[in-house]
Amino acid sequence: MRDGSSSIAVVKGANGQDVQALLAAVAADGRSAGVSVVGVIAEEHGLPERTCSAGSLRDIVSGSLCSIYLESTPVGTSCHLDARGVEAACSLVLDQLEGSDLVVLSKFGKLEAMRKGLFAAFEAALAAGKPVLTAVSGKHLEALRAFAPQAVFIEADAAALRQWWRSRVDLPLQKAEH
């Protein structure tokens, strides 16, 4: 990282599917610039009439999917989110973290607010001084702010997100001029 400080940028101002598409595009842009981008992007299950859209988390490096969808909801909730699937995705990210330049994590949500799900990846990335790009559910904004008071909030705009990560990551010399 250029300035030696850890940082987390949170995309604001877009719905879940649009944010995930934007995170995927920014990750692809970084990778094409020679940046080592790791993390996971959420993909919806596409099933009608569900209160929870959790489907899978796609690993940015390998493209593999971790299902995060439960066919039946647990007692006391209408959410189909499978915490075990999210934790499996978190393990993938943790295994890739050391050599990374930028970490993209789909969302700081319900599980992360409870210090579960992708929380260990958030924590490890920030502890290692890796810049993190994510989104947050409105319900869990205060939990994110308590965890990462240094977080900056950026409009859901690809150019603004590119500018942020380029200010945080040393670009390889051969690609820096593009």
C-alpha cells in the first residue's frame, strides 16, 4: 500500500445486485492492471418469492462457488443464508490473503456484525494492512463503523472506486501507464 495505512472503502448508493456487479467489475479491472485482487462476490439464487436473496459467493481468483443458500430456513428467521457456506468462502480468502494487493469482500452484513461469516477475512486483511473494498447492509452500518471507524464511503461509481484502489495499491510498472 502506498501510504502505509490500512483502509476500507464501502460502496454506497446502490442495491445489492448492482453493488456486486460493480465490485466484480472493479476486481476485474484491478486484475487486468496486474494487481493481485482476492475476495468473493455474491451472486443471487434467482428464486422467486424469497425474503433472502443469498445464493453463492464466487471466489475472485479461482471462480469457484461456495453455496450460501439453505433450502429451508432455520427456526426463527426468514433468511435462507447458510453461515457454513460463508465461512467456507472466508477460508478461501484467508488462504489467498498473504500475496494480495486488494481484498474485495461482498458485504459486511448480519453474520459479520456477529463476528462470523466473512468477519475473519475483514479482520485479517485490515490487520495485514490490505485495502478492503466492500458493501454494507443498512441494518449493519453501525456494526461496521464500530469495527472499522476508518472506513470511507464511496458512491457506487466505477471511476470513484478505481481512483480509491489506485491510491491504495502500488501498480506494476508495466501496466501503470494504461
